[in-house]
Amino acid sequence: MDAASRLSQLRAQAGRIQQTPLAKLIADDAARAQDFALRVGPIYANFARQHYDREALAALFALAQSVDAPARLKALFDGEKINLTEGRSVLHTSLRSDLSDAPVAKAAHAQALDARKQMRALVDSLAKSEITDIVSVGIGGSDLGPRLAVDALSGPKPGRFRVHFLSNVDGHAAQRVLAGLDPARTAAVLISKTFGTQETLLNGAILRDWLGGTERLYAVSANVERAAQAFSIPAERILPMWDWVGGRYSLWSAVGFPIALAIGMDAFEQMLDGAAEMDAHVLKTPVEKNLAVWHALTSVWNRNGLGYSTHAVLPYDERLKLLSNYLQQLVMESLGKSVRTDGSPVDVETVPVWWGGAGTDTQHSFFQALHQGTSIVPADFIGVVRADAPYPQNHRALHANLLAQTEAFANGQSSDDPHRAYAGGRPTTTLLLDALTPYSFGALLALYEHSVYLQSLVWGINAFDQFGVELGKQVASRLLPALEGKAQADDPVTRALLEQLRG
Ligand code: F6P
């Protein structure tokens, strides 16, 4: 049976067990608490609270085989041009692993090592300077990964630099970031794969003017000439990236320069090593024991089998509170497609809306709807075993809440009073990191990257382009003259709004 038929049969497969309470599925198969769990290095994952059974899982694994998941993972690592709509290789794995003998992957790995050397030298020279603050200017993939990593991995003690992030084109963002900084002790890193992104060019110009010149400007780009030309940055202060690294997969490259400045180059490389362990696992492990395959198939099951249209990511660790922002781009920019790679329409639903926030704050905001709302929201709960804060009582409470929520979501609780009844049947996956370190963090992010690719294989879509974001950019550039009073808008509603905006 081909992949399309297997995919379309997931509904029927789900129909077989959808009315069976999740709590009963678990009670009837006590071994699933162990059998539906996997460990890869510092990550333990438990899928036992997903609303599937062994028969459904077998159908899902057959689906993964029918899209040749193992061979197509190898194609990614080998640098085959799997980004077909743009004719590019997708080699973010070569930034951290050396698992392929393909010449293109080897060459990419060598380039990555050279860039890392250059990056280490820049980190060292900045460390010897008077600079105390770094402003990282970039947006999307040139911002979200570094921003998350710096927030997650900077310890409580001040590092060598304070690292700030400026992404939004809204001038209030620049105003806020620059307030309180001293231009004489600040350096800026302009990060843009293309160096054609409006937000980064405008904010870069603000930084150049505020710094009073280009002396303390650094850049990261795949378009080194453009970076050099637009901001007169000399080559030795420009770190390279390449068209074989997608923006949202780029924190492992020199895009991670702000991470290295915040936590040190050695810690940055530990993050790459953690990702490399996940790479090796995903590439070499059969689908039934492969964590990324389990994760991806679970997402497909919830979307195409059970029909759920959103997915929450709920880290129970304050340090990971930006994870959902990062994953929104990784997952939704990659999988938010409705045509297959060959241009034909996808005939099943693709990406759900990803959203979330850190527990326990979220329990006091939107969890009411997750427990008793009419929409079921599958979720990834992410916990960290080892506490690094000196408040053990709080950490135990945090863990108690994590355990309590996933149990309550799954099992619910009956009551004669409908207002106090909990239906349960809310599926969750629990991911536990031994500790939050650069290594485990790298492994976690690599897991999500591979899961995204595997989901794209099932849906037959290209996870590595993002044409959907282009139209808005084009219309905005057409409308800029209208805001400057030099042109009129064609669209009547835009015209009415423009009148208001022009005051
Ligand atoms: O949002 C669209 C996008 O192209 C992302 O894919 C990318 O991460 C971001 O813009 C920034 O692009 P660049 O790094 O080229 O400035």
C-alpha cells in the first residue's frame, strides 16, 4: 500500500479507538508506560499518554516505511538537493555532525569548521576588548534560535557580555534595546542570511548611526559582498553561512555567534555535540526505536488520525520559556504548506497551529481551556530533572505540577456536577532532560528539526522553502511610498486605513 493510502486510512484507524478513553487504553496495556518510552542521550521521552495503541502505532511505522523515511533521512545527511523548489541541499546537520561520506556533506562540514575557527577568534578578540554589551540584529531564523539559546543557557551569574536582541522593525524595539546602553562599550552583530531583509537593514542602520560608525559592527551572512557593501564591514568581521543552511535551521552556524558570546565558544560547541548525538541516533536507528520518528508520527496521528488542529508546547522550566516562539517558526514555516513538492494539492491537513508557554504560569492562564474546552489540544510537556536553582522545594512543586497536569489531561475525573467534570483524553508526550545544559538543549532542538523533516515526508511537502512569507513583503514594499505620501493605494480598505495612519 502506498503512503497516500496509508495516510488516508489513519482516520479509520483512529475511529477504531477514538471512543475508547485514553485512560482505558493505558489501563488495558500496562506495559506501554515502558514500551512507549525511549531514551536518547540526555533525553527521555514517554509517549504512553498519546491516544493510540499498538495496532495504530504499527500502521504509523508502516507509513514511515512507505515514505522511505530511513533512505530520505540519509539523503538529507548526504546533501542531496532535497529542497527541490529551490534546488538546494539542506545540510544543517553538517554544521554539527560528520556522519556522511558524501563529498558535498564533507565539504560543508569542513566549511563549518573553518567558520567556527573564525568565530572563536572573534569571540576571543571581543573578550579582550572594552565591549560589555552586544546587540544582535536579525529576525526569524536569524534571531529566534540565538535568542532562545541565550535565554535558556545563560546562567544566573553575568557572563563576559550582556547580549541583547533586536528583531522587530517597530522603532520602539530599537528604542527599548538601546536605552541604557553605552555606544562606546557596545558592539552590534548584524545577522541576515540574505542581507536583504527590511527589518535587519533598517535596524542595522540605526545601530551603525548610534554606534557612530562601522568600527564595532560585525555581520553574519551568506551574502558576504552585500554585508560588506551595505555597511562597509571589513571581511574579517563577517562570518559566513551558506545557501545550504535554512534560516530556521541556522543557529548551529555562525548565526549562533551571539550564543557563543553569551555562553562561551566551548559551551556553544557542546550544544553542537548534543545535536550531533541526536543526528547519529536519528540517522542510524530503525523507525520503531527512533525518537524523531515517534515524535513525527505522533504529530501526524494527532493531526490526520484524530483531527486536532493545534499543538501546545509546554516547557516546565522557565529557562525554556521562549521555546514555543522558536518552534513556531521551525514547525510552521517548515510545514505550513498546502501543496506537495510536485505542486499538487495535499489532500490531508498539514501543520497544526503551534503555540505554548512555560508552566506553571500557563496553568493560570489558558489551561482551563485545555482541561475543559471543546477543542482537544495535544501537547509536548518538557521537564528538566536536575534543578540548577537553589530552591528544591520549588523544583519539587514544579515537577509535581508537570506530573499532575499530564495525568489529569489523560485521565480526567468524573463528577455529577458537569461544571466539575473533566473528560480527560487530552494526549500528551513528556520529554525529560536530565539537566538543562548546552548539550541536552542541542539534542532537544535537533530532535524537533528531524521530527519536522519526517512529518514533511509523510505529507509530501517541502519543509525547506517559505514562499508563503513573500507576498506580504511585496505588498509592504509597494505600500511604503503610500505611507510616505508619494502614492495612493489601490485597495479601498487599505486606502481608508492609510488615511487614519497618515493622521
Ligand atoms: O520570515 C522569512 C524569512 O525568510 C525566514 O525564513 C528567515 O529566517 C528570516 O526571514 C530572516 O531572513 P534573513 O536571515 O535572510 O534576514
